[in-house]
Amino acid sequence: MNFTRTLSATLLALVTSTSALAANLTIPMSFEYLALDGKEIDTNKFTHKSDLDLSNGSHKIAIRYHDMIEDDFSDSQSFIKSAPFIVTIMVDGDHEYLLKPADGEFVKRPKSFAKDPQVIISRQDNGTVDYTITQTDFKEGSFLGGLFGSNKGDDIDALAASATSSNVAPAAVNTATATTAAVTATTVVASTPAAATVSATPTTSPVADKAATHPEQMLQYWWLQADEQTRKEFMSWAIKQL
């Protein structure tokens, strides 16, 4: 009798632990996770997190488009980023979910897409996916803007975590529930005054310290890293210094 009870308890524990990770969401290389259910997701420039484990129930996930494109000003490449968008998805089983651009397997017009990222989520077994997409207008402060004391922006990671918290209920505009057969309607979430901002104090920045010893190399590096808007702002600032 004791053996039977022990075996039953063991089987129950195995079933429970297996269902804890009921589903997986996969994103392309040109997208990145920012937050899940109120918690920031650690990422960096050297690794790409493409898979996210999801338990049964409702989840809010902050994602953004982040890709490298050919630069209009030179033969080099530059990065382009969208504002984060929030995926609210209801997981109801051990499913494999896949996020992709609404217009195909890859982004055809990066600059236009970054301004208004439209995505769809499908299931590997072609089942219906219950999800909504919420756009935000969170704007990230550029490195150069912070270094020179201007263009302060939002702390994107902190805002993304806040926007995916279960305690946050943003005012909805054109809210719609999406399925795999249609592109979602969107809502817009505005940044709040309480949001953290990028520090503009260069004396405490390790990057600024390095720039003081290798200014030319660092300017070249950050020029290649910057997007088109940041480069224009920097050029405007640099011209005024002449």
C-alpha cells in the first residue's frame, strides 16, 4: 500500500513538473525579448534568445524589432530598433508558438516596419492562438544623447517590465483579439512621467572613460552602432561645436 502511494505521488510530481513548462514561443533573429510578466529578460549584443518557455495561462511579453540594415550615408551598416510591443497570449497546452512579421517570413521594409511593427503568432500544429498585440510609443534615449546631456529617453527595459506587469491595465484603443488568420489591431501605450531616464552624467560612465583615452576609435564605433536618427542628431550637435 505504501509503495502504491509513493508511486502515485511520484507520477503526480512528474506530471506537475512537465506541465510547468507547457509551451514555447520562438522569435526570429531580428526580434528580441525585453520582459515577461513584469520581469526584465536579460539579453546582450553577443547572444540571441530565440525561445521563451511559457506555462499555462495568460502572459504578457514585451518584444521589439532590432536589426542591422544598410546605411544610407555610407557603405557600412547601422542598427534600427522599433518601440516595444506587448504580446498578451493565452497558453492552453503544450504548444510550439512562432512569431513572425505579418508580411512574410522576414521584414521586407525595415525602416517602415520599425515605425509600426506588425506581427502574427501561429502554432506549429496550426491550432488557433488567442493573443493581442499592443503597440507602445516608448522611446529609448541614444547613447550619444546621454553622453552629451541631451535627448534623454526612457529606460526601455524598465518600461517593458512595467507594461507586462499584471497590475498594469493600459487604456485600450481599438483593442482586438487576434487569431493566426488575421493581423491584430493595436493599442498605444504612452510612457509615464515616473519612468526612469537614461543617465546623462558622463563622468560615471565606463564608456565615457574609455572615450577619453581613445576618442577617435570610440566615435567611430558608436557611429556604426547608431541608427539614422541618432546620427542626424549627433551631426547637428557636432556642427554647432565648430
